[in-house]
Amino acid sequence: MKRQITKLWKISITLLVLLLVAGMIFPTWTPSIKGEQSISLLEQVQINGTGHEVMIRGKDRRNPIIIFVHGGPGCSEIPYVRQYQQLLEEHFTIIHYDQRGSGKSYHFFEDYSNVTTDLLVADLLALTDYAAKKFGQKKVLLIGHSFGTYIGMKAAAQAPERFTAYIGIGQVSDQVRSELDGWEYTMEQAKLAGSVNDVKRLEQLHASIARGEQLTPRDLVRKYGGAARLIDDNMDYYKGFLLHPEYNLLDVVRFLRGVSVSQKPLLAEEAENPIDQIVKRLEIPCYFVMGKYDYMTSAKVAQQYLNTLDAPKKDFVLFEKSAHYPQFEEKEQFAEWLNQAWSELAM
């Protein structure tokens, strides 16, 4: 009997190892889109000396180009974003990419100790040139999300001739003021919920948050609806990693490694150099798209930034039911708004 049990254990362990190895090397792709002019592409592109993972999707490759800049830092949206952008694919050619050292663009033997936002901006501008040339278009529509708005704003200010307009979703501004707004909201909700432990924890952290030494705890912001209200953003990652074909298990390891090496230095750079002090004018139309309940990047502080920003056209767009992910939480309304905004830009 003992021998049989031991044999079963060995077989089970062997099968588990084989499954893990298969998951690590399993080929990745993005599903096809019907149509003679459609495009569905997932590939590595050499940009500024290193491989960047690029996903391009759209029903008609002749449609205007959108480049999305993901946040985090290090948090690629390629694993799950496809489920939220079907409506956008009807009218735009959409490009997502994993930034240098993030997700599938993380390479195990590369040194990322000197990665700065300026380097990420240079990568984004090179990607923009690649996309414009590939599709024979002069300009692209640039959309940043969360920390990606820091990269996007700097790129739009540096090279406005490459872009039709800039859209910041979950727009960053002054990090300390934004975090204090998040702290106040989270504290209020914790008191309403009668959570003595959460109130005490927030009280202890207030001074360090006010000094810009740390963020309002993200677990508490999420707990009280300041991150997402109509979706489960963390579950989207888990499902994307396990069920979607764009990532395999090795890519998940890359993702986790990328987050670990990029978040601390890049967030510190953002805190020391607030974007509202770096970019005070854009030469192209500018839109800040915020969820009413966004306390990952305060909607109130973002609007204050936009009020001071000089641009030929600017608009603050508030989605009433969402938090940090209005483009996902209210995807139909977002697609409708974007189509309308594009029609006005194209006139």
C-alpha cells in the first residue's frame, strides 16, 4: 500500500511539473478579428535597443490609431484589456504595449536600474513613429492611464507634432495632494463603516503621506470603492493570466519581476517631480477623463491641474458611476464619448 501511495505521489508531482513547464512555454497570441482589413497582432518589436511587446487590434487597419500607455508602473493591461475594447476596435486601430522592463517586455538578463520616465518617453515616441509608419498615418491619438498619464503628458509636451490629441484617464497631478484627498475619502468611509482598525491605521500614516513618503494604502482605497466600483480589477488580472492567450506562466513571472523593479524608483521620481510642475502647456487638444469616485488618482486634484494647464482645447470629462477605470467600468459610455470626441477632432 505504501508503495502505491508513493508511486501516486511521484506521478502527481511529475504531472504538476509537466503542466507548469507547459504553461511556461505555451505559445501566446491574440485572437483574430473578422474582416478583410482587420488586424490582430501580438509581437515583440525592437524599440531603442530592447524588445517591447506590442498588441495591435482593430476591425480596419485604415482606422485612426490609438496608443494606450499603461500604468502601474509595470502593470501591463495586455493580459485582460481585450474584453473591454470590442466597441473601440470597430472604429480605431488600438495599440497596447508593455513598457520597458514591464510584463512581456521584461527580459531576465537586462539591467533596469537606470530606467527613468525620460527613457520611457523616448520609447513611447519611437513606438509612435513605428505605428505611424506601419499604418501610413501622420499622427496618432495618445491615451494614458494612471501612471501612464505621467509618461503620456511628457511625450505630448515634448513632441506634439506626433499626436492628434492627448487623453489622460485617471490623470496624475500633484501626487501628495492627490494622496491626501484619497486619505480623507478613505478615512471618512472607514469612520462611516465603524472600522476602528482602519481609522487607527490611517491616522498613523497621515504624516508620512503628507510628506510624500508613501501612498494612501491601496488595499483600503480598494476596500472603500476608490479604485473600482463596477469591475474587479484584481480579478481581471488573475483571469487574464490564467485564461487569456496573450500571456503564459513565464510572462506572469516577467510581469511580477517588472513590477518589483520598476514601481519604487518610478513612483519616487513622480513624487519628486509632480507633472503639474513639469507640463504647464500642451500644444494639442487635451482631455482628462476621470471616474467620479477615483481616489487612486484624485479627480478633484486632476481637475485643478487641468484648470491651470494651457492648451488650445481642453475638457474635463467625469464619469458618474466609476472610479479609476472609467474606460472599463463604463465601457459603452466611454466608447460613445471617444467616438464623439474623435469626430470633433477630425473636423
